Amino acid sequence: MSTESVVKDFDSWKSFLGKRVIQAEKMGMSDETISKLAFEIGEFLDQKVDPGNYSNRAIKELWDCGTDAEKQTIASLMVKLAKKNA
């Protein structure tokens, strides 16, 4: 499955991200480190990937109007959501 197709389908994205979060935890990464990485991924996606569906578009619009602290909250919540859907 390509990265582009994973990002376009929100359910696939949650599952994909959840599996990566679980892998990171098994490797010993802390929740704080995982959350910081999620923030960096969010920044990358915001700059480089056009949202392919309404769910991703809504998240992008929230990301675009948020402060760094609010973006970190979104990133942390995405990690929790992903783990729930792994």
C-alpha cells in the first residue's frame, strides 16, 4: 500500500499510524517522543500533501489555524486515535 493511498483513506491512515505507534512503543519510545514525532509528521503532511478526503481536510484546516501548542495537542490526540484503531 502506497503512502499516498494510506493518507487518502482516513481509516487506513488511522490503522497505519496506529501500527507505527505500537512499533515505536515496543522499541522503547516514550509517549512524549511519539507525540513529538507525530507533530513533525503533521508539519510535513501540512506542507507536502494535499488532503484527499473531507476528514483529512478538516484536520488540515484545524492544523493551519492552530498555535504550536494546539498543533501538539492535535498530534497527541491523533496518536491516541491511531492506537485505538491499530
